[in-house]
Amino acid sequence: MATRERRLAEFDGEGVPAPGLAVQVLCEDHSGTYQLPFACIYVDGQWENAETGDRVEARVVGWRRISVE
């Protein structure tokens, strides 16, 4: 599972992000790990789509700040 460990290392956020901070999240299911194609925020113990406010119905295993290039 080297790929899983490498991806987890790329999503190095610890704890939970600051309130209102939009981040990229890494999720995991029976097929493996994947990055959601939209920014998320952590609100009241739940991950939400930063744009729509919809609850993320996936198991989030890591997060990272969105890089600005």
C-alpha cells in the first residue's frame, strides 16, 4: 500500500482546519484513496462542500491547505 501511504503523507493536515478555512480533502473507500474535486470546510464536526454547503458523504482520511500558485 505504498501509494496509500504516499497520498496520506501529501495530506498532512493535523486535527481540524481553522473555522471557515477551505481545504482539499483525501477520502478513502473500499476501492482506495481519492481527492474530492472541490474544496471542503469543517463545520460542527462534519465536512461540507465549501461552495454548496452539502455534507460530504465520504470517509475523510486527510486534509491539506489549498495551494495558491
